[in-house]
Amino acid sequence: MATSTAPLPTAEFTSIVDTACETALGSADRYDHTKVVEWNSTIINTILSILIEKTSVASPDVEKPQPAYKYIANSTIIQHPGNPAEQSTAGRRGMHSAVGAFWNTEKDGTFSYKWEGAEKKGMDVVISINWVGI
């Protein structure tokens, strides 16, 4: 089976997601339902902005450099039950996330990552980035 040629190395995807999550949630100390929409928007927009900036190439046909991929970013924030300071509540929830696609396995791909910084804030943050070669 053919493997995808990713637009960036896995370590760079991880760094981008860490930056986006830290930007959105760095000052949060716990899950706040009234801020989840803002957090998700910030995470997604930060990821997309960085990806486009890092993967755009100049083209003589176009004024602005264009990326060689289309990107789809998904951010899921899950509230932990109880107080984040109480260790007994950690690990008491279940979650499974999966993605499937029918695409060109040589140009298209996916990256999923759970941001570890969310655990101490009383939540889980799971990010998925998909790319489709143009």
C-alpha cells in the first residue's frame, strides 16, 4: 500500500498543534463551556494559518503564494468530570476518535494528536489535520 507524502514532518505538525493549543488555552485553568467556541476557533485558525504559511510556494500565475494542499483541521474539546485538581477524576472518561477516507494515498493524509497540556486544565483536546494534494 502506498504511503502519503506529508506536507511537513510529524514533529512539525506536533509543534504547530502545541502552539495553537497553547495560544488558545494557555491562560485557561479549567473547562469553561462559554469559551469553547472561541477556543476551538482559535486552535483551528492558528493551525490553518501556520500550515498555509509554511507550505505555500510562489507561483508565476498567482499574485499570492499558494499551498500545494487543501487543509481540514478539527478540534474536539472534552470536559473532564469533577475538579481538574482532583487526581481521582483523571482517567474516568472514555473516548475514541477515528477518521477514514477514500483518497489518493500518495498525496493525501491525516494527522491526529491529543494535546497533553489539557489534562491539568480538566479537559482533553484532540486535534485532527487532514490534507488533500491539489
